[in-house]
Amino acid sequence: MILLKNFRNIFKIPELTKKLLVTLGILIVHRIGSYIPAIGVNGEYLAQYLAKSQTVSGFLKYFDIFSGGSLERFTLFSLSIGPYINASIIMQMLTLTIPSLEQLSKEGDYGRKVINQYTRYLALFISIAYALGAALFLNHQNTLDPNLLIQPGWGFIFIFTLSIAVGSMFVMWLGEQISLFGIGNGSSMIIFAGIVSRLPATVLAIVQAGMSHPIKVLLVLILFILITGSIVYLEKADRKIPVQYARRIIGQRVYGGQSTYIPFKINTSGIMPVIFAQALLNIPPFLIGILGIKWLSNVFSPGGALYNALEFALIIFFTYFYTAVAFNPTELADNIKKSGGFIPGIRPGKQTADYFDFILNRIGLVGAVYLGFLAIAPGILSRILNIPFIPGTSLLIMVSVALEMSAQIESYLIEHKYEGFLTTGRIKR
């Protein structure tokens, strides 16, 4: 009863209610679009054909993390938010390596708007490239099975490429609307909705497996609880760096003299390294599937040793990369120095910046290894036990996005003089 009462507090805040409804409405639109067949394909027959194809079925399952199952059906939203994420990765790397882009990124809102526009153009190019590759692949496969396409040829290639690329750009726009007017990060919410939409099928497969292997399913349930708890711990854990402010006397008033701390999260970069790593790992299997190189497809099979090793390495790389993009130790040290603060035992200025950098590298390594392990562990355990399980990447994204969304709702409740729905629901007087 208390939890239900606290939950009702959400709908007492019109602004928060509007944001939630906008987010829900956009996600419903996205899910509807993920069931609209792409122009020119025989949807149901194509899905059955691809499921039987050893060369492409593996990469489809993992690429579907971004599309929520629509790629297996080749719908209008087959590419979903994937091209935009790839474009974001490329633009962030270019921003660190090209001086003009780096300078542009420091020009406030104007610079961010220009870089965002560049990212959109790049996302359009990537979506066209992906869609064209898929169209050529389907047109070739139709020579082996004429029932795949309604009317093959260059007309199909053009219309299919155009419709899939436009669908991807529309999904990108939906994500931006969630970021602007809804709750949470738009791209993450769309991926989250896609993962959640596939949960019932995964749970059903686990239940069916449990009828013949109840002990194994019980073990999977225990592992699910442990892994979920580990993800929550990783997202919430931080290291507190003490900051002391010197006392200043201005007129007859005394300012400063208090102690506080700066929380450095163990996982400073959040869930983005996992999303970025998955986005890059989707590219080789996609190309391999289109080219039909069966032996290379087996070597680069999702969940295999090589794939897991690359995913683990990419997560560690992107953890450090994203931390470098999002966190500036020198700027933080300068701000503390200007406000009269210092770290006990550390000289203000450069030494403080070096200390922050040292701390970030240490806790960043722990967070990166932990994140990489959680991403690949469920898949390894699933293979060992021969029981279906939620992919580690999907589980990480799902739990992390849910925590982020809960934190935003909590902050709205506290801001409007309610205690958080995760604690109590009394109105503050």
C-alpha cells in the first residue's frame, strides 16, 4: 500500500506526468513501426528463411539489441537507432583528434548544435550504407529463393534502401524528442524498450527449458539475481574525494571553512561503453552476413571466444574513452582552486588535476573490467548450462536505463517537495 501511494505521487506533478506520457507515446510509436514490413519484402517468409540461415542468423540476433526484433523481420525500423550510435562514436573520436572540431565543442550550445548536426548527417550516410547493403543481400538471396521478395531488381533496391534509411532517421528523431521532452536519454530508452519487448519470449524459453532441467533453471535464476545486484552495485558505487575550503573573512562575515566531498563513480562512463562496443561489434557480422563468408561467420560468431574477447576489450577502451570525453580533471581542479578549496595533502592546481587523473584511472580500470565481465558472463554461463538466458549486454542496458529513469523521477519528486517514491511518500512541510 505504501509503495502504491508513493507511486501515485508521480501523477501529482503535471510536468512529470507529461514527460512520462510523451516518453510512453513515442516508445509505442517506435514499437508499432517495428512491425511494419519494409517495402518489397515478404515479411513472414523472410523471417523464417533468415532464421534457418546459419550465416546470418547469429549476427541478426545481436544486431537486434538495437532494433528489438525488427531486423529479423526486416521492417521499416530494422536499423533502429544503430546508425546514430555509430555516428556518435565516430564524431566523438573526431572531436578528440581534429583541433577545429575540438574547439567547436568548447563553444557552448552553438558548438554542440553544430556537432549534433554533423552527427545527423553522418548517421544518414551510415543508414543508407547499411540499407543498401541489406538490399543487395536480399536481392541476391532472392535468386536462391524467389519467394523472399515481391518484385526484385534495381527498383526494389532503391525503394528498400530509401525506406529503411528514412525509418532509421525517424527513429533518431524519436530519440531526440524523448531527450528533449521525455524522461531519460532517448537513444537508451529506445534500446531499452526493444530489449523489454523481447523479454517474454526469453522468459518463455527459460520456462520451457525448466520443465526438463529444473535444477539448471534454478541456477539461472540465482545467477540472474546476482548479476542484476552486481549491476546495481556498480552503478551506485562511488569513491568520495574530500575537499576542504579555506576560511575567508569578508567584512564581519566568515565564509568557507567547511568540508565536503566529490563523488567519483566507479562506473564514471555509465552504460555508454557497452552500447558503443555493441554498435561496433555489429558491423563485421553484418558485412560477413551480406558477403556470405560462412567460415568467417563461424569464427566471428556472437558469443564465441573471439567475439567475447573483442567485446571485453572494446568495453574497457570505451570506458576510458568516454570518461576522457565527459570528465576534465584540469577544469575541475581549476574550479576548486578558484573557489578556495583544496584536497587535503594535495597542492591546488596541477597536482590536484594529476591526482584526479590518477584516481579516475584506478577506479576506471575496476569499473571497466567489472562492466566487461558482466557483459560477457551471462552468455558464457548460458552456453555452459545449455539454457537460454538474457544476453549480458541486454541485461546491463536494461538495468542501467531503469536506474537512470528512476533517479530522474526521484529528483522530480524531491524537487516538488515529495520524498522519493523509492523511500517514502510524505509531503515535506
